Amino acid sequence: MKINVIEGTANAFKYAAVLAGLGHSVNLLKPDDPYTPGDAVVIASPLEVRERQFMTYVGVCPVLCESPVTWCPPTRGKHPHMLAAHWLFTPTVRRLRSTAQWVTQAHLWFDYYYGNLQELREMVTALYLFGPLRDSKVFRRGQEVTVALCHHKSGVLSTVNCGRHSMTYERGIRMTYDTGKVEQVVWSLPEVDDDACREMISHWLRVINDEVTEWPALALGYEAYVAIHGEETS
């Protein structure tokens, strides 16, 4: 396939390298380039132009778009769109998702801080594992969101915590199951895990080829953004 990759973040080049390694023709575009025909597009551009680019391509070809998603994407369309959330494709998260239906409560944390990006990732993970929210509440220290309390429609209660504790770049999750069993998993994940990124791209290609019926849509990213920041108003 001929796949356009709109650059602007460092991840764009990683995505392009993975796609090229899988035998696809990759065309790198600048953030201000006009619409360019292709079989699919990866949007890894700066946030300020991302929505416009998404709306340009979403009805034309399959889209893989980076988080954060600050606008409400269409839930359906002729072509699938997927959230570029590589951390959801680590073996740890994929294994936990297979048992998440029996979880009653969970705590997710990340021991570092980048503004409001990282707790957004943990929120995406909570939504991916336990489903959409019934309601949520965030607590801030100044402008920083440090804790989010979440009540999922599945009945699961989860908390998401981020902060500068030891700056170990450690993340983890502690889950309590309906049997009373408690499982805690702690891992250290680089900014972009190569294996997880490759698996994410491969999954997106399987989505395009109708080989799988489940994927993290952009609506997942938008729900996480709203849970942290509230609805966007124009």
C-alpha cells in the first residue's frame, strides 16, 4: 500500500520505518502539505493542525492518528480510524485486558509528569481495559491533574494517579478481581516501545484488511481527553 505519514512529532519517523520494513510505500508529508492521495494515512503532526488533517482524510482513507484527541471524531464511517496508542499493544496491557471483565476496582499510576499528557495515557488505558465512563472527577495540584476517580459503565471503579515521586518512569496497575484476588503489575516503558509500536502498526493494517473487528478508535482518545480536561467549547 501507499501510506502517507504526516510528520511533526518524532514518532512519525518511527511509524514510517515500521511501515517501510513491512514492505509498504511510505510518503512523508509536512504538516502544511495539501491533501495527498494514498491508501491510508498516519497523522503524527503537531496538535494544532491535527483535527484539520483528520477531517481532510477521514472520509477518504483509513487513518491512524496520535493522541491527544481534542475533538469529537465520528464514530462510524466508510474507512476505519484508529488511535495511535502504542502502549496498549504491550504484552502486559494485552494480557490484562483478557482478564479485565472480572475486575471490580483498579488503580493505575505513572511515576513521572509531562504536563497533562501522561495521565491522559493512563486514562486511555483505564478506558481500554474497563470500558467507557459513567462519570469521573479529577483533582489538581495547581494546573496539574494528579488524581482521577473513574466510575465505568461496566461497574469498575478505577483511579489514575500521576506525579513526580521518584521520577523512575515506572508505571503500573493494581487490580482487584471479583474473587478477591489482587494482581499488581509494574513495568518501565520507554516513550515509544519499538515492539509495541510494531504491533500497533501491524494491528492497524489488519484493521484495514478487515482481518480484525476490534481496535482502539479515536473516540477512546477523545473520551480520555474529556475526562481529564472537560468538553471543548467553540
